[in-house]
Amino acid sequence: MLAVALIIALGATGVTYGAWVDEIYIEGHLSTSGINASLDCGECSLVGDPGDTGTYISCSAPMTPTTPMTLNLYIYNAQQEIDYYCEFTVSNAADSLPIKIASMPITDYTGVTAVITSGVGDLQVGDVIDPGQSATGKVHIYLTSVERVGQTLPFTLTVNVVRWNK
């Protein structure tokens, strides 16, 4: 009798263990949209009196999207007592995932300071742009020494974005 009970108990344990270790395989396809961002020029301006020097700043963006996104800025006949500003907009297409600004390096010259402004509402590294939204930043360039006065200075602003998951 004891042997039969032991066999039944052992069998029940085996069935329970077998049910517990069953594996279920699920096959499917998961798809997420990619990054669909763009970078555009905004208004460029000067602060200070340029006099008759003919100095100005211009901005252009490639017609075809690039990865990373680039913006080309040019200061013509650079002057030391002028602050050069140029706005730019990063847009995230409606069918894209949220994006995060990973970095925004800009060309560096000795005797010239080029920075992304950090005022209220200005686009910064780490900012997140949701699908269908855009954000505006501003580049501020000024000469810190006379060695670049009168030169044409090309700058490239590179905007690197990554997917951001909430």
C-alpha cells in the first residue's frame, strides 16, 4: 500500500513539474518607426554697429537630409565688436519617435567664440522633441581677438539626435 502511494505521489510530482517547465514560443514581428528629423535655418542678425565694413552672417542647410544634420554658417568680413546670431529649428516629423538632442558641436577657431545660446526656451543638448513638434535654438558668434578681423569664417553646426523612449 505504501509503495503504491509513493508511486502515485511521485507521478503527481512529475506531472506538476512537467507543467511548470513547459515553454511557450510566440512568434511575431515588432516594428518601430525611425528618426525623421530635419534642421532648418532661421533668421540671422547682427548686434552692434558694423559701420561700412560690409560684415554679415548667412545660413544654409543642405537640401537633402543628412545624418547627422548640418547647418552651414558664414560670417563675411568678420568684425570684433559685432555679435553675430543665427537661429535654427530642429523638427521631428509626425510619424517619428521622440528624439533627444545628443550633441551640437560647432566649428571652433582661435580668437572666435561660437556657442549655442542658453536662454529660456532655447534648444539645448538633452532636450526632447516629440513627434510633430519642433524647437528653436540660436548660435551666438563673436570675435575675442583681432586676428580674425576681416576674414570670412565658415562654421558648421552639427546636430546629433537619438531616439528617446519615455
